[in-house]
Amino acid sequence: MSATDMNMRSRIIFYEERNFQGRSYECNSDCADMSSYLSRCHSCRVERGCFMVYDRTNFMGNQYFLRRGEYADYMSMMGMNECIRSCRVIPVHRGSYRMRIYEKENFGGQMYELMEDCDNIRDRFHMSSCMSCHVMDGHWLMYEQPHFRGRMMYMKPGEYKSFLNMGNMRFMSMRRIMDSYY
């Protein structure tokens, strides 16, 4: 899918006040720094597509996944403290999903291949944690706690050699970002 096609399919509107009030900023592509458009964000509406929002510029800090829907007071409910500073469009993926997870950094220790969601790596694979991964196909959300809870991180295809370098997180559950979310 081209960048133009993706932009036509993705649209999010951020509002400074709760219940979609106050100044707004409409976005249909990645935005590395939103601070010049809004001073705070208490609500948003995802009209098309899926997005990751971040509490720091340049796609850094805590991440939150937003799919199509209205979030009248989502930011304070999730602990964002009014400081969404960047957002990223998650492209639609219509193929297979495949990821290898590793118990240790640099692809060391036990390795398991996933092609479906995993709600608890300790129960399923007897792994204490996941410290690196290789995403071969699809887009994934990785969660700090079992059952898709806690802080999350968006993973697109690529190699991730050390989660210690990515906010010192250890991941315990993984979920595919399916086209049904769009």
C-alpha cells in the first residue's frame, strides 16, 4: 500500500478539552511533534485506521494503541497527563503474522515462533520473559504484563535485539494488529 493510500485510510482528530471540545488538530500521517498544534489533549476521535500515540516527541515514551472510535476522556483515563506529543499511523497488514521471541537479549536463550496472539509466555512457553524479538510478518503489540495488560510497545517488521535499550521493558504477552481493527 502506498503512503497516499494509507493516508486516505487513516484519520485522527485530537482535541484539547474533554468531549471533543476546544482547539483540534487533524492528522492522517505520522507526526513527530504535535506540541506546536495543541498545548494538551483530553479527547480524540479515530475516524479511520489505527494509530499509536506517544507521550514524548519523535515517537518516544509511553505508547497507547488507538483504533477506530471515540475517546471522550481517553487521555487522562490512560494516564497520559495531557501530553500526547507524537502519533504514528499503523499500516494495514493483510498477510500472515510471524514473529520469533527470545528469552535473552541479542536473540539468545529459548526461542519460540508465534503466528497468533499469546496471552502469557510464561504459561505457554515456560519463558520467564521476552528480551528480544524478530518480527518477520505483520504488526504486533507487545505488553509488559500477561493478558495484554500494562505498558505496550508497537513492533513493525524488523529485528529488536534488546528491549533494555527500549525503555527497559520485559514483555509477557503479544497481540497481532489485525485488519479487523481498521
